[in-house]
Amino acid sequence: MNPKKHDTLWCLGNAHTAQAFLIPDQGEAKVYFDKAAHYFRQAVDEVPFFYSVSMAVSDMHRRMYFTFVSVEMICNRALVFYVGSYKRTLP
């Protein structure tokens, strides 16, 4: 495996992206997304015409993750509030 080849760089970027989606902590996930972006940029530098559109998709994955995590946190807080409010109304 040659770490300077564009396809190897792309695979490393995909691996870091997949790992980021498995991590619930946003700060830790951001580290993996940043590593992925680094490898994707290197792949684009090697073969721009092949990876330029995929780079945009990678950025979309990052935004999708942070949107999903934010929505999940809001839903969890609403559920905790609702359950807490419900418990206070019980006799």
C-alpha cells in the first residue's frame, strides 16, 4: 500500500469519515472529519478531475453528521423535559 497514491489517500479519508459517524462526541468526531478532509484534499491534489465532486460529498457528510447530532440532542432534551413534567403531574 502506497500512502502517496490517490486511491490510498481516498480510502484513508473514507475510513476516517466512517469512524467519525460512529462517535457520538462532536469534538472527537470533528478530529476524524478533519483527518478525512486532509486525506481527501491530498487525493484531489493528485487527481483533481477524479475526486473534486467527491470532495463536495465528503463535506456534505460532515454537515449531515453535525446536523443529526444537534437534532438528536434537542430531541433528547425535549424528552427529558417532557418526562420530568409528566412525573410532576402524577399524584
